[in-house]
Amino acid sequence: QVPFVESGGDFVQPGESLRLSCAASRNISNIYAMAWYRQAPGKQRELVTFIAKGGRFEYADSVKGRFAASRDNAKNTFHLQMNSLKLEDTAVYYCNTFPSRVNFWGQGTQVTVSS
């Protein structure tokens, strides 16, 4: 059973915002780092951001200043606030650990940015 379920994806226009959620079926408080990844059509999956225990975080250059991730260990949830969305943000977004685990990939949630 895949431990993560993503939701919140939608069809939006450039400049709009979305908040993605990742629900974990297990306790994430012991997971060192949680991450969001995305895969655009015809491209390889890429790391968008991760947040580690203790607050260390990293963002891909393409989303810095626009995206913000947060984790709620008490609720076993992980979120991605995406602002000022661009056409190139169109992708399927996944949550996983960082580094990722092969058997943790879920269905993802589709984000489509189009005018």
C-alpha cells in the first residue's frame, strides 16, 4: 500500500494559486525529509522542494519565491502552496520522502496552468 495520497490539483490560469495536499497513511514525524516532485509531459520527474526535520528546506530555482511547502507531523500531512503559477508549472505533482522511495510513489495530482 502506497503511504501517500496527493490531492488539490486543478486547472488554473497563469498567476493563480493552488494548494496541494499529501495525506500520509503512516506517521511522518520520523521521516527525515518530505518532498514534492513533479513530472511534466515528456520530461523526467524532478524535485520541487523538500523539508527536513529541524526546518532545513530546499526549493528548485524555478519555484523559489512562488512555492512554499509545509509539513504537519501531528496530522501526517504535507502541503505545497503554489502562487503565481506559470504555464511551465503544468505537471503531475507527487509527494514522497527525500530521497524518494520507489514503492512510495502514488498517483499524483494533476496541475494544469493554461490561459
